[in-house]
Amino acid sequence: MYAYVNDPVNAFDLDGKKAWTLGDVVNVADNVSSGLGVAALFGCGFCGILSAVLSVGVGAYKLTYPCL
């Protein structure tokens, strides 16, 4: 049987028990916004609007909490 080692240096969640923080959610929203921006380049107007809304929200969060 294989057991995962703890990884305190790189802070990887190897056992899957770490809860998501607001910063994690913001990072996911930032990545989704980038993907939607690329989709908007190919003609998806709704994707462009959604990307802009997510970008404004992520930017506002990062300005409020700059140490993310």
C-alpha cells in the first residue's frame, strides 16, 4: 500500500482534506475569465461579457487584498 508523504515546503494538498479559501476561488475565477476571454476572440459575445465581469471582480479583490 502506498502512503502519500506530507509536503509542508510546497504546500501541496496530497490527502485532499484542505478547504478552499477565498483566494483559491479568486484564482480559479481569474483562470476561467482568461479562458472565456479566449473564447470571446472566436466570436462568443456572452463569453466576452462574462469574462469582463469576472475580471472586474477579480481585479477589485486583488486591489483590496494585494497579498494574494
